[in-house]
Amino acid sequence: MVTGKTLKEIIKKAEENGFNFYTWYCKQRNLGYNTPEVKEAFYFVLSNKFMLTALIFSHDFAKAYWGENKHSFNGVDMCSVCGYYDEVIKIEYCYEHHLQQIALKKQRIKYLERFLK
């Protein structure tokens, strides 16, 4: 289970890189920005597994959290930025690699925590 402190740190990192949590939340819930529900957005996402999963797999969130770097192979088969390894490049951006990896994880928040530092 994710703690409020951990989720705040994860969202803060993404927001520092351009992600707007409240804009994303309003779009997901089809709300206006000044509705009372927006004040409870963080707690709603924290307590709602569907919304938390939607946040984690949002491409806007992923781009902000991991960056929009393209893979950098420098003559080797492993990306020096994210560690993506493949003989045939199937994905272009590092955040896409992380989205694929997190989809395979049972403890997705732990995967996100690895990149907080």
C-alpha cells in the first residue's frame, strides 16, 4: 500500500519537471478546476486504486517523472540513460521503457521510489 508521504514525493518530482497533477486529475474526472472535489484530489488518488494506476500509466506523468530523453546507445546495446537493452530498438524514449517495466511489476510504487533520488 502506498503512503501519503511517498505519493507526495512521487508527484512532487513529476511536478518539478512540468507535470500538473490537478490538471491531470480534472481531466480524468471531467471536473472544472474550481469544483470542491479538486481540493480532495490527492486523497482520492491515494485511496482509489484505479486512479492511482491511471496516474502511474499516464504518459504525461511518465514523461515528467523520467524525462523525455531518447535512448543513448553510444555504440553498445544498452541505453546509458535508462538501461534499456535490445538488439533491435523497438521503443524510442526512455520513459516508454519505464512504462513497460512498471507494467511488469507487482509493487509499482517501489519501482517509482527507486527514481526519487
